[in-house]
Amino acid sequence: MAEPRLRVWLARPLFEDVTARLDAHFDVMRTSVEDRYPPAAVAEHLREVDGALVTLSEQIGAEEIAAAARLRAIANVAVGYDNLDLPALTAAGVLVTNTPDVLTETTADFGFALLMATARRITEAERWLREGHWDRWSFDRMLGADLHGSTLGILGMGRIGQGIARRAAGFGMRVLYHNRKRLPVETENDCSRARYVGFNELLSQVDHLMLVLPYTAQTHHVIDAAALAKMKPTATLVNLARGGIVDEPALADALAHGRLAAAGLDVYEGEPAVRPELLALRNVVLTPHIASASPATRRAMVALAVDNLIAALGCGPDAGRPSAPVNAELLKR
């Protein structure tokens, strides 16, 4: 008699031709609509499965896995995993995987696009034009900040930060960065000869600040009113990382009162909700968490998550060896 097949939960409809590969190994509980699950619904979905493929929208911690006795693996379709309580999942023996590398270049492209739109007031200018205000040409209208020859600061110099730094070379930008530790000199040279500086020096020296650091308890609101006060009033700020890194009311206040020139935000602390103070400002470019949103990249992310889940549950050619484990210590048990 054949052993019963493992069961997995696919939390969102994600490229059916890619996720169909799960069917060869598992009984798949699919979700046909995009939804935002309350904790009780997540817990119910996890109760009788061996694995799950989820996105940043699914918050999973001790409460959600309390009754999930079979759960062995969660494949997160993202690089970050702040939606998952990693200590709780590790303590329960649940292997977590993520999707690094495959979105690096697409996200770096978008980061530079968001930087340019922010510095040159592109969305503000478009709104002004569409609203019918352009009745004559003016020499000093919609003056923005140059990128060429300016100083770019990168807070968090991982894969995406390095990708952004490489792009800065084409604009002749000076690149400063702050990271948990300094990069090897050869990596700095590849990244437009980026120079490592302290946090406060980074804030005070840059014309444009790019946030691409992981969100943790230590980085929560690392950009607060005090940090913003150290920046030039002519500077811009772009956040590609996580909303919780920035104290959004403090940012809105700085933008509204001329202590910061402009901001570009792709992520928000309470997303999908966006603070009314930010929505009311003209000098903020707002996008809905789309930095990795190209067809090829999003498909690659789902494909990697599928491969991770198959391997994490002991199936396929890489059984027991998922390529992107987050709590890899569980693989040694």
C-alpha cells in the first residue's frame, strides 16, 4: 500500500504553469483568489499540511503554527522574511527558505528609476501637467536635483545595494555606504569605488540616500526624526527595503516643512495602507511594492520557491538540500 502523499498549501495564485510542478510530489491546496488572511485563517490552512508556499502578505508566527503538527517547511516568495517569526518557526523545526539573487538586478533597476523620479520630480510634474496648470513655460519651474556628479548613499550594501552602486557609475556619482561590516576592497571597487563610512557621516554627506537594508528589531525606525535632521535639506531619500525602517510621520513632517527635498517609497509600514500624511504630499513618489515586478523576475522567484519547497520536503533531485535555506541549522539535525 502506497504511503499517503505529503500535502502543501499554496497561499496565492502564482503562475499556474510554474506551481504545477508541485503536483508531481504533493497534494496541493490551492487558493484561487488574492486575499489577506487573518491569523485564524492562516492557522487553519497550516493545520493539516506538511509545507506551504507563501508571500510577504502571510504573517506566520507561533500562534499560526500552534496546531500545525505536520508542518515541516515554508517557502517564502521573497528575499526578506520579516513576515515570518523565524525563532518560533525554528524552535518548531520548520525549515524556512527564501528567494535571493533572482530579483537583484530587476530591483536595482527599479531603485534607480525611483531615485531618478524622486530627484527630478517626475510624478509631481506629471500630476501638475495633467491637472491643467501648464499655461506657459517658465525657466525655473519644477527644478529638481541632479544625479550626475552627486553623492549617493546606500544604507545596506547587500546584493541589491551593490547593484544600485554599480549603476551609479554611469552617472559619475560618488558612492558612500554603511553596512553591518565593510565589504572587501575588490567588491567596493566593483561598486563604483564605493567608500565605507559611519552611519552619521552617511546621513550628513549624501545628496541621495537609498535604503536597502533588512528589516529587524535593530533597524526598526532607524531613519527617525533625529536621523532625518542630520541630512541635507536638499537631499532625497528612497526606500526599497521595508516600511518599518522609516518613521513615516517623521519623514512626512520633514518633507512638509522643507527639511528634506523629496522621497521615493516603494514600501510602507502598514502596507497596503499608506499614511494620509504621505498621500497628501506632492514631493513624494509612491509605488505599491513593485521593485521586483517584471514577468521574468516574478516567475523566477516563484520557480525558486517551488524548488525550495520540493527539496525541503525531501523530494526531487535536490531532496533535503534546498538552495536557499534561511534557518539552515535545521538541515544539520
